[in-house]
Amino acid sequence: MLSFQEQLPIVLNSLNTGFLKTLYLFLVTLAGAIPLGLIISFGSMSRFKPLAVLTRTVVWIVRGTPLMIQLLIVFYFPGLVLHNPIWGGDESGRFLAAAVAFIINYACYFSEIFRGGIQGVPYGQQEAGQVLGLSKRQIFFKITLLQMIKRIVPPMSNEIITLVKDTSLARIIALQEIIWAGQSFMKGSHGISGQIWPLFFTGIYYLVFSGILTVLFGKLEKKLDYFKT
């Protein structure tokens, strides 16, 4: 049996590989969910009632069901029900399925934050922009959007930090992220088995990652203090 000193570099190398997959999933989710969430928020605020009702219904369903179930449906539904396994069975296919599920889920959460931020800007300021001769696009980008950002940073930071931890759910479809890597040493991996201590190391990765994000969001909030009224 390998000693702890011999096990440590093997475990850290595996955890680093898993963490990179976790980080990649995190970044891809943000890149897709933020713009999609903004689009969904516009749909939920649309004056065209059928679009608003449809959008809000989809958001309600996604927010009201567990992300784990959504992952399973996105990954298995095409193959088991439609008989068209679009994701394939390799690691890249599993990652793509996980990314799609995460983007849809978090876009719906972000859309509600965006909607609250936009509707929280006093309508009088939009009227003032119209008096100044600004177009609707100019009013949104120069008046509404800037104030919305200040309002949404705290709830967005909470959701983004939650996303860090939620990435661990991807292992339900056998995506080899950091928790998968840590758990594998309990079952047997790289000549190591029956070891639980690698799981505690995964917790350190999450703590450090979340801590860095907390500090960054704290600095961002301070920089946006000039929007205080």
C-alpha cells in the first residue's frame, strides 16, 4: 500500500484535473446563462401577453424543479425517448449536456434577478431620458442598465457562488469533475482505494474558489458605490 507521501501527489494531480473541468463548466455556464438570462427577462416583461406568460411559465418550471432532475432529463431524454443519443457516451458529450442543463437553469434564475433590477429603476428616470431626446436603446444602456448593475450585484454574487458548488451535481451523469475525482479514491483509482481524505481536499478547493469570488464581488460592490442615492 502506498504511503501518504506517495499518495498525495497522485491525488492532487487527479483533483487538479477535476477542478479544471469544474472551472470550465463554471465559466461556460456563466458565459451562456448571463446573456440568455437577460433575453429571458425581456420576454417575461414583454407587453405581448402570450410571450410573457410562456416565458414566466418556463422560468417557474425550471426554478421549481431540482437541477439534478434537469441534468438527467437533458442527458437521457434524447436517447431513451427520442431514440437519438445526441450527446454520445464520451466525456465531451457529457460535458456538453451538463453545460446545456446548467445554462438553462441559471439563465432562469438570472432572468428574475435582471427583471427585478430593471423594474427597480424609477420610471421617472426613463421619462427624463425621453425628455432629453434619448432613444429607447440609449435610455436602456445609459440609464437603466448602469443602475440595474448596482442593484443586481449582491443577488448575482450569491447565485454565482452557489453555481460553484452546484457544479458538483454534474457527477450524476458521470462527468468527471472534482468531486468525482475525490470520490474515486474511495472505490479505487491510480492504485489507491478505501481513502476518504481526498474528499476533504475537494472541500478546500471549493472554499478557496468561493473565497476568491467573494473578495472580487466585494470589491465590485465598492466600485459601484457611486450609484448610491
